[in-house]
Amino acid sequence: MAAASPTRTKVLWFARLEYRFHAWRERRARARGQRASVSAYPGYGGEDWVRVLGRVLIVPPLPTRHGGAYAAVRGWRSFAAVPIGFAQVTVTIDGVSHEVVADRGGVIDTVLPACLAPGWQPVTMSVEESEPFETRVFIVGADVRFGVISDVDDTVMVTALPRPLVAAWNSFVLDEHARQPVPGMAVLLERLVRDHPGAPVIYLSTGAWNVAPTLQRFLQRHLFPAGSLLLTDWGPTHDRWFRSGREHKQENLRRLEREFPAVTWVLIGDDGQHDDDLYTAFTSDFPDHVAAVAIRRLSSAEAVLAGGRTAVNDHSAAGVPWVTGDDGAALLARLAEVGVVGEDGVGAAT
């Protein structure tokens, strides 16, 4: 067997150190009488299964003026929470309880059997005999043939910061009231859902799970359609210093294709990261599973802050419609031209 490389050995050592650090923080928190709770996130599923998402944390208590120990977790406080690795969680779906185990970072991402009606359905999670925390999963009906996958930063939410500072600023400093939506994007997504009843909406982002509560409130506040969140976890893995956001998106795109082979997707992103390359590769591999691709063009200032625009591929010969625009209104108009959404008051072609 080949010897492990020095770089991999260092990464493995750092990952173990991170786990020990969190274990030390957990012991200190429990010594102060704090208990674990579950932060559950909206998932999705088919008519006989669900993908359940959440995280087990010990959250720093909030002052009573904020509404209790586990009121809305904002900014730095979400990153001050202690992840509880390998916690045993009880997930209850339609009266049936399942025992699942969180991963090393406290993340719950598992598929469970269930027979649920299409649409939003409740799921509860609890840990260490805590009060159940309720979330929802969107069940995709067997007759559904259309879905929406959207990026978040610079696609539905204006970032307007140098890329290396985006995660720190958005996560540690701001809450959802200080963030601004990309003009017209909520209307675009709402029109797609309205024209295709029963369509799932997936918000696929490289953001950390820590920002999920803030992101959910942002989407609700700005009237984006409800959707499932697919975020990622920060920190080292067994073979790299930080998880790859690009791989996270690529793996989930392919997973959704496998899970819903009858669904064709509208893929929405921007030209400031890797969305064009990722969607190009996915469309090349699965052209029958893509209804259209919509890429938002960043403004000159946004492009500078994002580190420049990604070189957009030539899609003139593509069999799948590719549209670009500066905002949601422009993308909506272009998608109407290619028949993915209908004109005002008229349903889209099927």
C-alpha cells in the first residue's frame, strides 16, 4: 500500500484536531447545563421516501428579550453553536419514528422510507428527549415533470462584497433584514412555480449549514417560493483542508437527476462563480433532464467584487435553451420567449 502523502497526513491531523476541539466545547457547554437541540431544515422526497436534513447543536442561550433560549439564531451566534457529532436523533414521519445518527459535524442528511401525499408535509426531529422540532419536506408527485434548482449568492441575494469576505460578512455580521434580493428574482421563481403546479424548488448553495436559519428567513421575508435547502458543512475532510463547494453542487445535481428521473429542471445561477461550467457539464450529460438554463449577468461592480466573471461557454448549438439577463425580470422575459414560462396570464407550454 502506498504511503499517505504529507499533505493528506496534515489534513487528517487537522480534521482530528477540529473534532477534539468541538468535543472540548461540548463538555464545557454541558457542564454549564446546556443541552443539545436540533435545527431542522426543509427537505424533499418522493411518494415513498424522504430526504431529511438538519443539524444537532448546542446553541448559546439568547437574552430573554430575544424570546427564549433558542429563538432565531442570527449572525455570529450560529457559528458559536457547538455541533454535536454522532448524536442519535429521533425523526418522526407520519407517526412513525426512526433513529438516525448525525455525522461528525452534527449534520443529519439521510433518506428514510415514508408514504406521503405530494406537497409540503411535516416532519419532526428530537435529540436527547428534547422537545420535537418541526420542519417540512416537499414531496414530489409521481406525475410531476418540472422542477427548479437555484443558486443563492449573487443569484437570489445581492452579495456585493469581495468573494473571500462573503461568507464571513453574511454569516457573522448581517441578519436577513440587512440583505437585499436580486431585483425580480422572487417574481421569476414564483412564476415558474405558478406555471408548473407541484414543481419542487431547490436552493443549492455553497453556503454553510450555519446560515440556514437566516437564509430561510430571508427567502420568506422577500416572498421567494418555499423550497428545500442544500447547503454544505465547513471544515476539513479526510483528504482536503476545506470542502469543495463546486463538488457539493455537482454531486447534488447528479443526485437529483437520479432521484427524479422523470423531472426536467430549470437551472438558475450567475456568471460570477462556476455555475455556467457546472450547468454546461450537467446539460451535456443529461440533456433530457434540463428544461432551460438561466444565468444572471453580474454588474461590472459585482463582477469586480466577485473576482471577475466566469468565461461563459458557447451555447449557440445547445439543444437546451440558455438565457442570460441582468435581473429576474430580464430572465423571465427570455424564458417566456423560449416557452418555459407563459406570457402574463397564460400557462407555459408542456
